[in-house]
Amino acid sequence: MGQLVLAAKVTHVPSLMLSETNASPLRDARAAAVQSLRELGRRARVREVSTFVVFDTHWLSNFGYHINANARHRGSFTSPEAPHMIQDLRYDLPGDTALAEAIAAEADKASLKVLAHQVPTLGLEYGTIVPMHYLNPDGWAKVVSIASPLFTSLEESRTLGEATRRAIEKSGKNVAIIASGSLSHRLWPNKNLGPDAWTSIASEFNRQVDLRVLQLWQERRYREFIAMLPDYAVKCNGEAGMADTIMLFAALGWDSFDGEAEQLCDYFPSSGSGQINVEFHVNR
Ligand SMILES: [Fe+2]
């Protein structure tokens, strides 16, 4: 038997790593988020996690569902969308081919086509690299990265999340699921991309809905959250359609999940979007 021992919704904004550079004006603004990501990594270590499964909203797919099943993730990453923010970032992390293929096989049993790839030149995106920088420095645990398709449905992403949970429970391993993505995700238009953009929200409507979502989570009103999730993803500009959140809740048990949502840092804006780190406690 394997088990899901940690589940979290986390931020991956590049400003986290930029804040670590000397004399960065973002150091204070990102300190709590950085500290809470490190705390999640500490908890994962204590719970003897062998593999992090990351639902990555920056690995966008136009052509269906994909899993990076490489035995080793090694490379130097420059973000194609933000080369001024993330440049030549080296990573070297072990992969978990067996779990990646098991997730794809479980999805296949549920009639969802998911491709698990072993291609050495298939690198990681920063939705995986940034959280792993804090949770999994030096690669003490294995990593499976799962893409977010753009042309799909909530139902299909739910199927993959459920398949992931089944594969974990058959794996014989302690596994963590990391949903890597924003809450709301309207970004500032180009003309507003000044220094203030790092720390301000682009839509007060989005901020208010994000805060309501966090309140619902605090009160464990997950049934109501799931009911609003399709509208939330569209009306609050969900990153990759909030595929990471859909897959996370599917893995947790969808609207029957009743565990504690532990908010690990204050809600914060970044480039107009809404960001948070929350652990969803699973019964172990
Ligand atoms: Fe993002």
C-alpha cells in the first residue's frame, strides 16, 4: 500500500526566487511565502515522502494529457515567457518512472488517454522547478511533473486527479501532491508592468473572490467550493483553467473531502494574480 501523505496548493511565481537575490526590494514581500514553501518541504521530509507529484499549470499542452516520466530531470531552464525573470536556472532532480507510468495506466482504465514520456530532452517547466527549489532542494525526493491541457474539460482533469490518487495508493510509497498554480490569474497589461505590479492585484473582483474561496476552505465548505469552481476558473481568469486545483481536489476526494485547510502564509498578489500556500490535511 502507498499513501498520499501531503497535499498542498502552492505558488510558483518567479518573484519568489528573484526575492532571494541580494538587496531585492521583494525580499520582505515574499518572505512568508518562501518560508512556508520550505515548511512544506520540511513536513514532506518528516513524512518520508519518496515522490512529489506536481500538477504544473506552466506546462501547457495543446494536445492532451502528458506526464514527464523521465528517470532523471536535469537541465538548465530559461523561461520562454519570462526570460528576464528566470534564466539559466539549473536543476537536477530524480524522477519516478514507475509512478508516472502507473498514473497514466490508471487514467487509461478510466478511459482517459494520458501519455507518460521518457524523453531526455523533455525538461521541466517553472511550475515544477520553482516549488521544488524550496520543497525538494538537492533532489532528496523524486519528482513527477504533470502537464495542464488547454483544450479539455473539468471532468477529464478530475479523472486524472482520481487516477493519480489510485496510482499512489497502489505504489507502496509515501507521496505528496503539489498543485502548482495561482488562485485568480488576471495579470497586469504591459503598460502597467512597473515595480508596483509585483505586489498589486489587477482585479478587485478577483481579490474578493479569492478571499471568499480561502474562507470557504478555512470553514471546510468544500462542497460549495466545488460547486463554484467551474465559474471561478472562468470568471477569475484561472491559470490553465485551474487544472491544478481540479486535479488536487479530485485526488483528495472531490466534494467529500473534509480535511483541514491550513493556510501557511498571507494571501499575496503577484503581477496582478492572487497567490497562496495552503496544506490540505489528509487522513493518514
Ligand atoms: Fe504561473
